[in-house]
Amino acid sequence: MKKLRIIRSDVLRASVHTGETSGGLRAFYWPMAGFARYFALLAVKYGSVDNNFVPRAGRKPIEAPEGIAHFLEHKLFENKKGDVGGQFSALGASSNAMTGFDSTMYFFSCTDNFEKSLRLLLKFVNRPDFGEAGVEREKGIIGQEILMERDNPDWRIFSNMLKAMYVRHPARTDVAGTPESVAKINRDLLMECHRTFYHPSNMVLVAAGAFDPAEIHALVEGASPKENGGRAEIRRIYPDEPPAPGEKSMTERMDVTRPKVLLGFKDREKDYSPEALFRRDIITSIVLDVMFGRTSRLYNGLYSRGLIDGTFAASHSSYEKGIGYTAMGGDTNRPREMVDAIMGGLRRAASRGLDAREFHRKRKKAIGAFLSTFDSPDNSAVLFAHFHMRGANIFDYFKVMERVTLGEANRRMRSLLNEDNCTVSRILPLASKK
Amino acid sequence: MQENHHFRFTSVKAGEGVSAHVLPTRKFKTTTICLIIGRDLDERASHAALLGEVLKRGSAKYPDMRAIAGQTEEMYGASFGCGVSRIGGKQALVLRLIMPNEHFLPARTRLLERGFDFIEEMLLRPLASAGAFNKDVVRREKTNLQARIASLVNSKFEYAQRRCIEEMCRRERFRFYEYGNVEGIARLTPRMLFTFYGELLETRPVDVYVVGDVDERKVVERVRRMMKGRRPGDYLFAAPEPEPSPRRPRTVTEKQEMEQTRLCVGLRTHTAVRNADFPAAMMYDVLLGGYSHSRLFRVIREKEGLAYDVYSHIEDSKGLMIITAGLEKRNLKKALRIIGEQMAGLRAGRISRDEMAKTRKNAVTRFMSIADLPLLLIQDHYSEMVNGAVACLDEWVERIKGVTAADVKAIAEKVTVDTIYVLEPRGKKRTR
């Protein structure tokens, strides 16, 4: 077995050890002395937007039902001995999983039995062991998950924003799918997806805690599948997405006490290379903090006029595969005025440019705040995996952050936060209360 | 400095009704300061809730949000929070500051000292004059807090739990919502709020927590300086309330425009954290619905496929337990029947050695994990302290390990169902 390579961060005073198993699984081990908790995750580059693909066994692309990646995540938790979550519990560990646009992440945390739990993680994710009856029963459980989300107005307004923004891209579909799409899922389809995407070279393992990396790597090597077929080239197919949002607005009525508004700005950038994406995310986060942070004129103006309250937030998300958007909003009694005031603020900022002092201050703040997110094995591992899967090394954050310029930030603000990219999602109370 | 492996706070009296609780550790990249002023939940919960919002918005030196945020940014992106929460059955006004540890920062920044200066400024030099808070701030924060309370209904999950507790504790302090109520807030004036603030500072206990790589003596000294000049007093909480007399379970049903039915079952374990049998009650909770291999999870979700979320949790101060689940309206009866059966099974003492072992491990892991999260360490300690049961994590782990199946059965025999609360769809959805 080859020696592990070490990646250091001077800022965090951390060393992460990395190696690859003979089957092609990339693994990172983050030793953290003094923590009671261990954490490990196994992530697959496969999510809700990967529905159109060429199966490993075939040549022709297929279109899988919406929600299948999430369904598969649920089903891997079933094996012949019963519920895998229960088997983690028996070890004193607690496990869970998460499906997103472009990844599925399985993880556990524990304070004892770390090695046994890690073996279980590698086993249950790599070797599906569920039956047909379990698939049918799962439809009931996921059906309730979908209804629970639909009753949540914050989830609904976000889901509607994506539907309005994307014309063809599968980012417009819900991660869990719909009751109708879920009904079409069967065991064979799930197995096909597993064979195609759950290949070691399409996955990553990250573990953090007070352990010896070399010992853990030996365990991982032994417990991982030995794929001889080399790297599997996975062909995913995405539709051509026009740069402008599909709809300028979408409104729905629900049993809420006051209106909610979410403005979405669709990212038009074409370059989704890892470096470009990483840098753009960092620049965008500063732009948003300068413009909408608690120290900004715009935020304070909106707040003191009563157009927004503490629920207001602005954030940027982007993924490979052409998904990128800024979302901002919250509760308001005057939805139209709020939108107008934000648009006015954006126009003023575009003509004047960002305040240079604010820009530099936000940079300093971001570095400290970022440092604080590494205070638990869980967060550290999840962030590390998130960036790794997009081809970036999270430790570069500090370097990039120190070098971004005001000019770049201004260009980014003008190209992203303008009316042409904007779509407005609203949730209004059932009966107009005015 | 000795590394503190037991995560035991050192508590030192640092003035009249003032305690400093310090946990020096090098484990974290942050230093956390929490200043907590606790009070019994009562009709004036609205006062404390609004006070938290008003204090958060400005002080003499930092008169608005921009100035406050500017200062926290100068402290390397420290995060500041202020507001009320419910801890251990009390209403706690919490001022919290999380800063990067100065040892990770470029030069000697004296960040801890600046952190304390900031907390002191926000608490003791508010934006007020002539015996009243700033009226614009109060007006705005009244509106925002009222909106926040009203919007509880938007989260079906939280709303159902809150309503279940309200119905269950109709004659107990526990019924009061920690954020107060819309009418109570409407009546408050800048002057009334300021009077309340003075009274709070003079009569309520102040607990200051610090977790991080800090010098214990310096912290205690700094707290003493901040809170000097308080007069001797009792600074106590009300004695625990007697339990209401037993009665048959009540069912409360409410309807809203929604798609899923939310069920909450409120139980009383008739014990509390200060009693010797509480660890057994915690085990009962975990066995029944407290984790992903609990009886309810296994039967209601995994076997029957009736729900996505189903679990229970127990609370320290009165041993109240709430079971919660989201399901199809037509499956409600079946779910209630299963809950009844599972409770009966525990009452009959049908608990295998294997199940006890799994549950115990899970409960132990939970305690051990608290050691990794400064805010949880603080919250747990405070909850135990106000309920007369401070113990360090190791002691809790030992107690949990000592719980036998017979102990759990003894709890199961005395647990009673108090309230069944159902929030269900109104029927056909109106769309306009």
C-alpha cells in the first residue's frame, strides 16, 4: 500500500492525510486530537439532477424517474438484517444521509466503535441488499416526506423559485420527486443507478477524529470494493438551459400569516471549471455581505422602513453542471415595496460600485468566520468533501480570499445582481388581509 | 494548562447573584462567552422577549445594527446573538458571543478582553434615555416580535409541539411561550420595558459561561468587574410546581389548510432531572422514540411505512415527553394504537438485553457528543443547575450505564398519557 500524502493548512494548523484505495476510492483522513466524536462520510457524485444518463451496462441514455437518487439513498439503509440505522445504533453510532442536486452523502458519528462503524458504512453504501417489498413500503415513507416539505412555506417558496428560474435544467425538479414519479420507481431501476454511479472513482471518503490515519486507511483498503474495470466513465446528459430565467415571477397562496418573498438571480457565467467556480463563490459571498450584510446601508434602510425583518437572508449557491443562483428574501408585509427597494438598491450599487472600506473589512471578517466553521469533526469533514467533489481544496480558501480584488467584486455584482437575471417567488396568505 | 477531559465547569461566585462558569480547553478554535439571566416563565414572558430584541439592536456606543455588526467584524467575524430561549423550563435571556480564539489570529489581539467589553456594553449601556428605551427601536421590534410569534403557525412541526405543550400545561408555568404573546407585547411601552430591565438586573441571577482556551482567574475577575455593585438578595427561582392531579387523556384537534396530519402525544413521566430515577426516564424515552432504532421508528416507519418522521424527546424540568409524527389522516388511529401497544410492551417489561444494550450505547454517545459543542455544554449545565442537578458528563454516562431493564419498567408503569394533539388538513384545499 502506498504511503499517504499530507495536505497542510497553516491557518488551521491542520494536516489532512490522503490516499487512494486499489479500487480507486479517494480518501481523506483528518486527525483531530481532543475530540470525543468521530465522523466519517462517504459521498457519491450523483444527485437529483443526474436523471438522464447512459447506464453502465448499456449504450443508450435513459431517463430515470424524478427523485430516484433520493429513493436509492433511503433504500441502501435496508439490508437482510433489517435497518442499517439500527445496526449503527447497536454500535452506539448515529447515521444519516443527504441527497442534493449533484451529490449523495452518507455519514455517521460516534464516540466509540469507530472502526466497526466505518466498515459498516463502506459495506452498506457499496453493496445494495434491499428487496422488492421494501421498495413498495418506502413509497409510503417518502410520500410523507414530500407532504411534510410541501407544508413548509420556506421550502415551497424556494422550490417555486427554482421552477421559475430554470426552463429545462433538472434543478427545477424537487430532490425527493413527486408522489407520481416515486410511484414509477422499482428495484431494477434502483440497481441500475447504483451500478452506474456508485463506482469508487465517483466517490470520496472523508473521516475526522482522534485516530491514526495510516491505520484507518488500511481498514478502508480492506473494506472497499476492488474494482478491476478501471475508471468508469459516466455519461450524464443535461439539457441546454437558456441564460435568462424562464418566468419573472411565481406566486402561490398558503395558510401563512404574512407574505414571504424570495428573489432569485440566475448565474449566467459559462465557466464551471473548478478554479472558476471556487473563486466565483468566494467573490460572490463577499459581494452579498457588502451589499446585504448587517453593516450595509441597503439592509439597514430596508429594516428601518419595516420592509424586512430578522428573517431576511441572502446567499449564493452553485454547483457543477451549470447550476448557480443567488437567493435573497424573507417575510414582509409589503412585498411589492420590498422588491422595488431591493432593485433600486441594486441599481444604485451598480452605478456607484462597492464601498472599498467595506469590501476589505468583509474579507477580514470572512476569514475569521470561516475559521470558526472548523470547530467540529462533522463540519470540517462535510466542507472538505463538498469542495473536493467540485475539484477544489478548501484550504485554498484563505489564499483566494486574501487575493480577490475590489474590481473583480464589482464586475461580479454587476453581472449577477441585475434585473434581467431576476425571478421573484412569493407565498401569500390565503385571504388577502388588507 | 491542564487539558480538561471531564468537561466539568468550574463555578465561582463573582458577585451578588453572579456566577462565572469556566471551562478552559484547547480543543476549540473558538472562544464562547454566554451571559444568561434566568427567570421563571410567567405572564411577563413578553417583557423579557422584547427586551432581548431591543438590547440586540443598539447600545450607547453602538447605536444601530451597522455599528454593532461593524464592531463584531472588527473582532475577526465574531458572531453575536441576543434573545430569549427556554432552557431547563426557565425563560433565559442569553447574550452570546463566539469569537475565533486569539491564538489562531495574526498578532496578540486581546480578543477575549474585547469580547467582554462588548457584552458589557450591550447589556449595561443600552440605547436609552430618561428612563425609557429608544422609542423607534421599541416600536419596530414590537412589530417584528409579534410577527415572529404569529408566524409560528407557518411551521406545522413547531406549531403542533407548542400547542400540545400549551394544552397539556394549561395550569402550569410551562404553558407560557418564551417569546411571549402578541397582546402582551402590544401593551409594552419604552418606559415599561426599561423599568422591567432595571428590575431584571437587580433581582435575577446572572450566569456567565466561558468555554475556550482562557485563563480561569482572568475570566472570573472580569465578570466580577462587570457585575459589581449588585446588592445582596436571594436571586432564586420559584419552587417546582406540584403536578396537576391525574386525569384521563384529553384529545385536542385543530384544522388548518395543509396536506399532512401532525400528531403530538404529550406524556408525563412523573419525574424530573433532580430525581434519582431520571436516567431511567431518559432511557425510556430513547427506547420508545428517541433515536433511529427506537420502537416507534422501527414499527411506525420501518415496518408499517406510515410516517417519515416519528420520534420522542424528554425535557429536564418536569419530565414531560412529547411523541411527534407526520402522517396521513387515515392512518392516525393506527399510529395511536401502535404507540399504545409499544408503551404497554415497556410496561410489561418486555425489553431484551440486546435492546437495552443498543439503547444504552446510544444514550451514552449522546452525552459524550455534547463535549464537542460549546453551546450545548453551556445549555446542559445551565438546565441542570436551575433544576438542582449539576453533574459532569462522565457522571451522567455512569448513571445511564447503571440503568437496568427493571428501572425502565418502573418508569413505564408510572408514565401517563396527558394530551393527544392533532393538527389536520381542513379537507379540500382552496386555491385562489
